[in-house]
Amino acid sequence: MELPFVGDAVNSFVVGFLALAATLIALAVTVGLFALVVIYIVDVTQTRHAIRRNYPVVGRFRYFFEHLGEFFRQYFFSMDREELPFNRAERSWVYRAAKHVDTTVAFGSTRDLKPAGTTIFVNCAFPTLDADAAETAPITIGPFARQPYVASSMYNISGMSYGALSAPAIRALGRGARQCGCWLNTGEGGVSPHHLESGCDLVVQIGTAKYGVRDLDGHLSDDKLRELAAHDNVRMFEIKLSQGAKPGKGGILPGAKVSAEIARIRGIREGQDSISPNRHPDIDSVDDLLAMIAHIRDLAGKPVGFKSVIGAWGWLDELCIEIKRRGEESAPDFITVDGAEGGTGAAPMPLIDDVGLPLRESLPLVVDKLNAHGLRNRIKVIASGKLVNPTKVAWALCMGADFCVSARGFMFALGCIQAMQCNKNTCPTGITTHDPRLQRGLDISDKAARVANFERQIEYEVGLIAHACGVREPRELRRFHCRVVQDDGRSIALDQMYPDVTPVDAAVDAPAVGHPASA
């Protein structure tokens, strides 16, 4: 073949190139056909998958489309408010808040107010003016500790371990927490250099395996505990009894995510599954729990509390009775109540789906137990469980929480797209993976700013709800400020569903300001 008006050298090159291209195409087709034949033979001879055996080659697309369905559902097929665990409306609000763009909406709400369980806040006739509004006051936690913690932020970052989260994610969370003044819970995976780097306030979680504060035999190490407590930005210690996503089961970190650094921080073997015991082997009773709290508080000199998902609750009465017998200084400085709707990096489905009380039941139960025993002022209550938007946070404050914490809300602020890959090493946003290629997409400075923006916007919009209800600041919200739709379509106030418990030795007060009965 000759090309007109082209020199012999160029003509030869073009002809040679086309011949090479034709050869490569023929080779690719041959290899492709050979591969299809091999796949066909493998599929028709294997016995594990009926679809592939009956529909060789084509049957493999089932698994491909099933995998893609996780991503397409949330963008194309689910309505704004029907997806779980978090719907598009919830995620979109967090994304906008984190980016510090307009979070207002137009025309009308897409929220259906008829389903049972829908929360409705009771606005008053004369809302609080901006001039009369008050800043959320700091709360002192641990008055009997040598170094009490004065916590300024109402909304904070819940426990997420280094290992479950990547190093860039932990660093971004820490920097964001420092910028907005909230605390960061380390999770049960121990305190890493990435946690300490930012200088933000840290709550050190001690899980059932005691990662980071254990000796070689897995027992609590007093020396390591003192070493951690010496850091100025370590503010409190949280003993994790259980968490909402897997009550009765210890933490699970797949071996693929146990790097040399994580193994060193936790005190475990590299590359092996990191599975914590179902409970602390040395905490088998209320007495053991109070003894552990006293021991850690004495060594560290800082507030100590515990985290638990509530199922059976009789032990709470036993705990309160024993505290009263020993004296209030023996009490935990805080209790983190985790609802069964809590999240995790990995958990057995029967536990994540079917065990533990949701926060809507467990939070008022714990608050009422403390009130009944006269310990509510002594023990602060931290609420956890899908509290990712202002409505849910305001509800928790109405129920009696002092603080709210969230893990997945801040993951969304980091850019999480709910890809449901947390238990693998394939998170596409770099948040829960240790693959450097995937981590590269997470810019620490940008994501830190988004973490801070999200926290500030939550506090601001919870304040909007509080002012609409006629109180000066969010912690003045009470149960009568919120109503819940029932099965018949009518709503009733939270204080009717969960009447406030008055200690037997307390005087009965007149209706609080803002209560419908006082109008």
C-alpha cells in the first residue's frame, strides 16, 4: 500500500505501524478468545456456584452487577429519605455543612411527618432573640479527679481506632478537632503518633484487649497508663464495656489492615486478625468496674468513665446503689450510652442487626436511673448512635444528654460516600484503608477544615431549634420541647412517653419556663 504525496520513509513507517497494529489486535482477540474458553471450561466444571455452572462466563456478571448495586442505589434508585444506614438527605446535609456552603432548602420539606417515631419540636409563640441567646456553657467532668476536664464543645468525635481508620483520616480528624475545640476519642486501638500530632483534646478509650495500655500478657500496664496520662492533651479515659454495633463482641480488625505500625501501637502480631475479648476479663461485676475506674483515675489523675450499649439494665441499679454506699467520689465521671444503631468497621450481622436497645430507649433509661438515685449531677451522660444532624442531636439533649458524639457523621465530613467497604482495605475515599494509593485522595488540610465546619454547623443549627423552642441555649432543651408521632398519626410529648424521674429527696419544682403548662 502506497500513500500519495508522502515520502518513501514516512510511507514505510505508516505501513509498518498499521501492520503492527493489525498484528496486536489479532493477538489480543486470540488471547481474549482463549481466556473466554478457559473461563468457560472453569465455570462448567466447578461445583461451588450454580449460576456459573449453568450460565458459564455470562453468569459472572451477576457478581459484578451485585457489587455495582451498592454504589448505584444511593445515586439513582433510592429516594432521598429511604436509604439505610444513612439516607441521601442526611448525607447531603453533612456534606454541605462540612464544605461550609448553604445548608438551607427551598419550596418545602421532603420529610414525611406521618410515620410513627417522627420527631417534632414544639416552637413557642415568642422565640428567643439573638440578643437574648447564650453560648453553650462549658461543663466540668470529673470533679474528684486531680485534673478535671472542662469540656467546651457539646458535639464531639466518637471512638474510631487507628487501624480501622487510616493515618491521614486520624490526622485530619485531630486537626479539625483542634480547630473547632471539640474532643477526639481514640477508639480502642490505642494512642498513635497521629492522634497526638494535632494537640487536640483526646479521650483515650480502653477496650477489652487494652490495646496501647497492655503488657505482653494483655493485662493493664500501669506504666503505659501513666505515660499516656502525662500528655497534656489526654483529657479523659473511657473504659469500653461494649458498643452498639456489636454488643457482647470485642473489636474486630482484619489482618489485612494490621500493619507493622499498628501492631506496634497495639502490642499484637502484624498481619493477623485483631480480635478483642467479649468483655474485660478483669471486670465481671459492678464492684470490679468501680475498682477499675478508681484505679485508672488514681494513676492518671484524670476523669474516667465507661461506654456501654444497654440491653439488660438491672445492673445500672446495682451500680448506683453501690456508688451511694461507697460515696459519690467513687462514681464514673461519665457514661457514654451507645445505641444499637451505632456503627463499626466490622461486626457479625446478627449483632449489628438484632442485639441491644436503640438510643431512643436506652438514653432516657440511663438518665432516669441516675435521676432516681440522685446521681445525675455527678455523672455526665454522653449520647452516641447515628446523631449526625441537628434534629437528632437536639432530641438527645431533650432526653437529658450532656454531650453528643458521632463517628460516622465525621466520616461523612471527611468525604465518606457510604461505600460499605470499611471491613476491607478498599475504601475508595482513603478513610478506612491503608493502601497508599487510595489514601492519596484524602487531603489532610482540606478535610480538617471540613471536620471543623461540620461540628460548628451542628452546634449552630441545634441552637436554631433551641431558640425556636424559646430557650437560650441547647442544653436548656427538655423533654416537653419534643413530640413523637404515634401509630395513630398523633404526636405526644417526650415527657409523657418518658416522665422525668425526681429523686425522692428532691423538692418538686413548678413547671419550667418554656413548658406548655406554664404558658
